[in-house]
Amino acid sequence: QGGLVESGGGLVEPGGSLRIHCAASGSTIRFYGMSWYRQAPEKQREFVAIITNGGSTAYADSVKGRFTISRDNPKNTVYLQMNSLKPEDTAVYYCNSDYGAWGQGTQVTVSS
């Protein structure tokens, strides 16, 4: 099935925006639901967003209205557009597939 690689993280000011990416290799993600999780320092990993094989989406209450998950099946890539970022969004963001694969994570830091 291959692996998942996250990218696009970095440092952003509060209220700013960032888009992170999850690229899959060795698998065709169009057949699977894909999701984003995040883990802040000394905190438990938590669900952020999911997009199903059919394109339906769902979000954690903490990010609803600010984050948007999308997918580009021809590019085998999933995105997370993050707007109106808050310091509490600071975390390592991980990509996950319905078939059980995880990426290594990309760091997102929201700070002045």
C-alpha cells in the first residue's frame, strides 16, 4: 500500500493561514477515506478532519469553520487548509488512511 508523507508545515502568525499536504506513494487513495490528526506537546493525539471516499467531510468542533480538508485523487494527495489559526492549533499534524497507514507528521507552530 505504501506510505504517507506530510509536508507544508511551518511557523505562522495568529490569524494567519497555512495549507499542509499528505502525499501517498504505493497506494491509490481514491478508494479510501483519509483523515488528519494532530498532537500538541504533552497532549494526546486528537482527530482533526476526515474526508471519505465519496468526498463527505467531518471536522472536530475545535476546527470547524476554520479548517477545510480536500483531496486531489489524480495527484494522490490530501490537503488541510487551515485559516484563522490560533496558538492552540500548534501541534504535529499527521495524515491517516482508512487502511491503517500513518505519516511521520509535519510541525505547525502558531505564534507571534
